[in-house]
Amino acid sequence: GPLSGRRLMDVRLGELPAWLATRDFSPRGLLGGARKAWSSYYHKYINVKRGGPAGISMLLAGYCLLSYGWNYQHIKCHRWRKYH
């Protein structure tokens, strides 16, 4: 099929720059991509018939890792150190 209609996992490494050139990087396009990713995640892990705590726990674990990454420089400066 056409390159613009393929998903990221179906694109070969050599075709990646051309595929990225077909993407919409405007604020509206990025918002639409984020909305589509959230909808896909929600329907795959949270809104299922036999769901468990896996979807919510993955979301919370991701938030914890992201939060730690954002605050790493601040946390690193306040570690206990031996001064000698």
C-alpha cells in the first residue's frame, strides 16, 4: 500500500525518513496522534471484558518513571554525601 497509509511497525528502516515526511507535525496532528494512542491503549488494556489491574498499574508505573526522569537533576543534587 501507499507509504502514508502504513503504521509505524509496518515501515522498513530504509523507508522511515520518507514515512516521517508524510506525517502531520502540526499541533492539531500531534493532538490527534496522542488521542489515537490513548484510545488504542484504553481499549486494549482498560476497557476489556476480563480486565484486571494491569492497565491501570502500567499507567501508574509509567507516570512514576516519567516523574522520576523529570525530577532526576533535582533529586541528584539532594542526595546524602560523605564530605571528607
